[in-house]
Amino acid sequence: MPTRIDTDRIRRDYPIAEVVAHHGIDLRRAGRALVGRCPLHHDRGQPNLHVYPDSRSWYCYRCAVGGDVIDFVMRVERLGFRAAVARLEGTRKPLPVVPIRPFRVPHPGRSRRVWDPAERACLAAAVELYHNRLLGEPMACAYLASRGVAPTTAECCRLGYASGDELVPYLRWRRLSVQAALRVGLLGRDGRELLAGRIVVPEIRHGQPIWLIGRLLTNDVERPKYLGILRPKPLLGWEAAARSASVVLVEGAFDWLTLVQWGVPALALLGTRVRPAVLRVLGTRFRRIYLALDADDAGREASSAIARALGPRAVPVRLPAGVKDVAELASSPEGRSAFTLALLQTQTAPVPLAQAA
């Protein structure tokens, strides 16, 4: 019986950029990608082949195909899977079998269930596809710019854009389970992408996405502005914020992105409803929680409820006059200093946020 090939090791040992260059393709830097002419079609004009060293992948936006280093050798040299591996390895000896461990959503995650390997792979593939698509989608990039989100923030937080017609072909091309994508909520029962037409914000834990939320580019009254896969929602930004003794609690994903951009430890509730389990986590993990929820009735009510539950360690923050939420400050040149001043003006003396000062 053929042994299972350690594809992760192959990807690590044979960097995709080096293999592509070895096949005579000149690559030039373009953001996170290396760009060159695709050997799979007559590539005239603007180069269509994008190589992503960070994710060890490649994609041609003309052919609508891509993958890892093995897929590249298979397509360019017209080889089968094992023959392509043998070409890379320079040997036809069997490769070691690698056990697959289940991936558990870390505390305080959105579920106690275990992601199976297929579901985990689909989430990672979706984040990769959406992020790569964002880089070539002018409308989505313009929207982020209008909200004050810098390209470096989009890259750091692995933001993406779901065009709505690429995920299923991409999963099939990657030989990933469409049924697994249905189970995690990437696809609806009709097979359509749940987050189509949205900026996608992933929650990343230990380098792996565990949840996604999407924001419409346009204000469509017939569709929800924000939509996330599966429920309940996690605390967005937990892994980085948990390293700090103090944290700023906000409502929305773009509020969180704004504070991340400013270097302020932050968590997003993704709404105003707070589960008792979340309150317990906040109360036991942080010495001080700054409540910077939206300056509307729902935000003020939620802030009061959290303050009552957590006691003196929860400090409401008064946003500048006329500002509804933290995200509104992102596009202002004085936004960061205005928010820092709001922190300093809280009635209870705050525990210093070193990165925000």
C-alpha cells in the first residue's frame, strides 16, 4: 500500500519561489507576492502568475489555478502527484507517513467542538484565497482606505475579500472537501459563499483561522451589514490582547482594526451581547478593561451592564463629542491622539496602556 506523503515537509524543503525561478520564470516583488509570467498560458501584457512565499503557494489570475510547489511541478511538467514529488526529491523512495492531529479551538473560543483536518484546511484555504483576492480588488482596497485601514494592517490581520465565485473551484482545485466548507459555514445550503461581496476579517489563533466575519462594501438595507460563519462569536483579537494586563473592549471589527493599527491592546465583542462565560474570562484575565463601545443607546446599555458585572476594573471611556465609535477616528489625522486623550480623561485613573501612550 502506498505511504502517505508528508506534503508539509515538501513545501518547507522546496520553497515555491525557488522552484518557479528554476523553471526559468523571472519574478519581481509586488507587495507580499512575487509576480511573473505564467507558463501555463500565453501570458502577454501584465504578468498573471503570483507566488506567495509566506503561504508557500502560487496562483494565476488568468488561468484561475494555483496551489503549492507540488501542484506547480505537476502542471508545468505534466506529471502525476507522486512523480512530481519524486522530481522534487530526486528519488522515488517512499516518504514517511505523518499522523494528522485534530485542531481544538483555543479558549475562549466560539465552540468546544473539534475541527477535523478537512474543516481546518478549508478555513485556512478560504483565508488565503480571500487575502490574495483583496490585493487585486481595487474596490475593496478603496473601501479599506476610506475607513482608514492601512495596507500594512490589512496584511498583518490577514484581511480578505470574498468575490463570491471563487471559493468552490478553489477548494476543488486544492482537493479540499466542499462538504467540510459547508460544515464550517463558508458555504450556504445553496452552495453560495456566505461572505460574498464582503471584506473578510479572520480570527487567528496559533497561526490558524478559527472564525471569519464579513462586512458588506455597500450599505444594502436588505442584507445584514456584518455576517459571520457559525455561532457563537469569539472575542476578536484574543491571542494578541491576552498578552497585556489591560485591554480596550470595542463593539465592531473595524473598531478593533483601528486600535490594532494604533498598537493598542484590544478585543471586539462583535455586538453588544456578552455571554456570562465571556465576562468571566475578561474578569479573570485583565487587571483593567476600558469600555469603548459605541456611543449610542445599545452601546451605553451594554457598557453599563459590563461595568456592573466586572466592578471597578471596568472603566467606561467617553469618546470625543460627535464620534459614534472608535472606527470613525481611524480616517482622522488626529484620531489616535483624540482616543489616547479620551483614555486619559476617564474618571477612574487608568492602568497605563504603554502602547497607546
